[in-house]
Amino acid sequence: MIKRKINKKQLPDSERHFGVILEDVDSKLGFVLDGHKALDKEIGDFRKEVDERFNEVDYKFELVFDELHLIRNLPC
């Protein structure tokens, strides 16, 4: 896409105002995108923490089940 230079002084007032509004919306959309990126990172970090915690819990349950298995199989 080729950008062409437009002499803003030759544009009607309504088109200049519309351009100002578009620039404002564009800058606000940039803030929304930045916020989305930050939230995406936070969610990724949280997911990693949860996965690590679940792995730890799974490991501990395995140990408990192994101990229970040994206790059940002890001769009386």
C-alpha cells in the first residue's frame, strides 16, 4: 500500500475532524492491545505456576499411594 501525502489544509473541516477522531481511536486501540498483551503474559505465567503446583501434588499423591500399597501388602 502506497501512502500519499495529503495537504490537510485543502481538506474540508468534516474530513479533518474525522481524521482527528480516527487518530484518537487508533491511539486508544493501541492501549487496548498493550493491555491485552500484558494480560496474556500474566495468564501464561499463572498457567505455568498452576501446572508446576499440579505436578507437585501429583508426585506427592503417587508417594502416598505407594506407601498405602506397601502397608496393605504387609503380612499380618
